[in-house]
Amino acid sequence: MAEIQEYRGVSGTNFFLSDQPLLSWLKNRKTSKDAIERLTAFGELCGGTLNGLIETAQRDDKLPTLQSYDRWGKRIDLIRYCPEQLEARRLVLESGVLPPTPLWERLIKAYLVNQNGEGGVTCPLAMTDGLAQLLEAHGTPEQKRRWLPLVRDPKTPTPLTGGQFVTERQGGSVVSENETTAVQAKDGTWRLTGLKWFCSNPGELWVTTAKPQGANTVGLFLVPRRLPDGTLNDCHILRLKDLCGTRGKATAEVEYKGAYAELIGRPSHGLAILMNVVIKTSRVHVVAGSLGMMRRAHVEAGLYARSRKIMGRPAGELPEVKVSLARIESLWRGSQFAFFEMIRSLEEEDPVSEVLVPLLKIGVSKAASEAVREAQMVFAGNGILRDFSILPRLSQDALIQEIWEGTHAVLASHVEKALRRQDSRKAFEALLGSERSRLDGLEGLALCQAAFEGLTRALAAAGGRQAQMI
Ligand SMILES: Cc1cc2nc3c(=O)[nH]c(=O)nc-3n(C[C@H](O)[C@H](O)[C@H](O)COP(=O)(O)OP(=O)(O)OC[C@H]3O[C@@H](n4cnc5c(N)ncnc54)[C@H](O)[C@@H]3O)c2cc1C
């Protein structure tokens, strides 16, 4: 029987090979041997080297710092990351996490790596994925030639270098209220003026929103940190935010002071492209990430309950602890079925994805916070100690996942909008099966809560049957 002194959590294990439902799902999809080998290697990396690098990089004395000026008083706006942070990002970037790696594989990798928490890696990963897709889908041939190699380059000063700066001081939920302005220069490029309030991962290239002068619509722009001659662009990092979670990646306030920018897509299409490519990608990464955090909480709580003795018996044998463990497992399992369904719907361009992406952004991120909290209750006092387990860090990261890329209220309005479209509603009701009557008469967050619970129950029942056939 394991002893509490021996508890080390899942460090050093393969996060992929130990995930039975994931293995079954991949088997059902007839996943190629090559892909399974890639995921096996990635699972090994996540549970081993990355686990260690990320843990070290999150220590208080290792967090990113900002140096605004050099010794001659010249503005340099340099963010310094510790070597472990940069190495973790490089290893992830070199593991095939950006397109053309297919979406399903990118999301499974995001799920696996998030089992180490956000770790200063997975927010940059989501944003760089969105940026690569944006360039592929809407960049000019010249923009693709110039920027895609930079986005994919593991040797840039900050690997996974993409940023997405939309939120302003006056609010993040309503993008059309952005006050940053864009003025077109004679050569066709643009100059931006304004302040962005939450700028995570200010790397080498970011996508941002601004209103072209005289217009009331929001355009989408690329802003490189450096101009072609190597000098700094006119966008200054004012300060780094003092965050309670996701602390390994820097989040800054950035001021554009006539910053060089390139338009991406048509000015009047900015908001639509932002939502359909950039924000949508980030939201699916939030689903994958929250699920990963939930799984880590589940596995850690199970291991701890086996080694902690209460009155001479493993804590996991106490009925109350059993209930906690079962609750965490059911949150994780249900969310995982829903995650797999979301991937399928995106791959097949099934209209149900319009409901599933915002619904799961709400449901899975909330479930992650609940699962991590429940796991902390299993650990009790030790669940609060930052040097005992990953749980305190996960609890902060899980909370942030609920907020960024849209709060629950904002996402609920997207779910409602999607359900007003007949094709999406019909497809969603088919997934819910007999649960659908529970949705009648509900609105907003109540509707989303009921829909998420019904969905995970219906999918778990179907998935359970499927699993027996394997
Ligand atoms: C750690 C961290 C990193 C971040 N990084 C980035 C980044 O890199 N780039 C970026 O652009 N942003 C970033 N954000 C900002 C994030 O996306 C916003 O916080 C989020 O979109 C919500 O905006 P807000 O905080 O301004 O809330 P507000 O918009 O001020 O919302 C306040 C309240 O009003 C509610 N509300 C708002 N609108 C509606 C509505 N229409 N219906 C009902 N209720 C509503 C909200 O739910 C919330 O409860 C980051 C945030 C965090 C915490």
C-alpha cells in the first residue's frame, strides 16, 4: 500500500498512455499507427520533461520580468523569461502543434499539455494556433511568406510567439466599443493609436483590433514587434499585470503610439474574421485546456486518496471521499465525451458545432473549476500548499479559463443565438435525445447549464455503450 510520504502525483508518467477513454476514442476512429506514436511521445514529454520545466518556471523567482530601457535610456520593452519557460515552449512548438497538423491532433495535444496547467505555454499555444490559421485563411501571399515562418520558428526570442490584443480598458466583452484607431499611410499600411489592457504573450507578432479612421466598424490588423530594419515598432509595453494565475506567460498593457500595422482581410470584415477564426480557435483551446486541468485534478486526487491514511485506512475508502472522487470522475468523463463530440463536429463542419463551442467553453471551464476545488477538498490542508501539488496553481488557471475568451454570460448569448438557427438546433436536439424537453422555457445561463448537463449525460450513456463494444 502506498504511503503518504511517497506521494509524488503523476510526475514522470505518460499522460497519453494512461488515458483509457482517449485511447478508446482514437481506436474507434481508426487512428493511424503513426499518429498514435506521435501522441505517445507527446504524452511522455508532457508527463516528464515538460512537467518538470513548467513546475520550475512557475516559481515566484522565475516569473517573467519587464525591462523597459537599456542602460543608455533607450526604450527596449524587453520581457525576460526564465530558460525553463523558453525551453518548455520550444519543445511544445517542435511537437507539431500548429497547422498543418490536423485539428483533432492539435486539440488532443492541447488537452495533454494543459495537464500541467496553463504553465506559460498553453495560452501562447492557443493564440499562435489562431494566428497561423488567420494567416493561412486571410493573409495575402506576401503576408503568408513573411509572417508564417516567424510564427512557426522555434528559434524566435519567444517560441509560440503569437498574441491577440482586443480587450481595452473600457471593457473586453463588447469588441465593437474598441477605441483604438487606425489611419492608413500613403504606402497602404496602417498606423494604430490606442491602449490595449490585457495583452498576453507579447511576442514577435500579434493580431489586434482597431477602428479605421471615420468608420464605426472594427478592422483586424497584424502588428509586428519589430520593423523590417530590426528597430522596435511604436507599441510600448507599459507594465506587466500582477496575475493570480497563468503567471508563466507575461500579460501586459500595451500602448500603440502610431504603431506600424497591416490590415488583414477587409476592414469591414474585421469583427467577423476575429470571431470565426481567432476567438473561435481560442475557445476550443479553452475547452481542451480545461479538460486537461480536470483530468490532472482527477488523477492527483485518486492517487492522494490511496496514500493518505485516515484511522489506518486509505482516505479513498471513506464513503465521503469516494463521493468526491466519483464527482470529479463524472465531471471529467462527461466533459471528455462532449470534447470528442466537439472535435467531430468541427471536423465535419456539422452545424451543431455552432452550439457546442460556446456551450462547452462555459460548461467545461466551469466543470474544471469545480473538479479542481473538489480535488483540493480531498487533499484538504495539503491541497492549499503550493509546494505540495499542482492543485493550487490549477485552481487559479481554471478560474481564468472561465473568464478569458468570453465570460459565461457572453458565451450564453452565443449559444442562444446558435439555437435560434434551425439546422444547429435540430442537430443539437438529436445529440441530446430524450434530455431535450428539459430545455424548454429556459434562458441564458440556465439554458446553458441544463444543456451542458443533458449533453454530457446523453453522450456518456452513448459513449458507455460504445466503450463496451471495443
Ligand atoms: C489572465 C488574463 C489574460 C488575458 N489576456 C488577454 C489577451 O491576451 N488579449 C485580450 O484581448 N484580452 C485578454 N484578456 C481579457 C479577457 O478576454 C476579458 O477579461 C474578457 O473578455 C472579459 O472582458 P472584461 O474583463 O473587460 O469584462 P467586462 O466586459 O467588463 O464584463 C463585466 C461583466 O459584465 C458581463 N457582461 C458583459 N457583457 C455582457 C453581455 N452582453 N451580456 C451579459 N453580461 C455581460 C460580464 O459577464 C461580466 O460579468 C485576458 C484576461 C485575463 C484574466
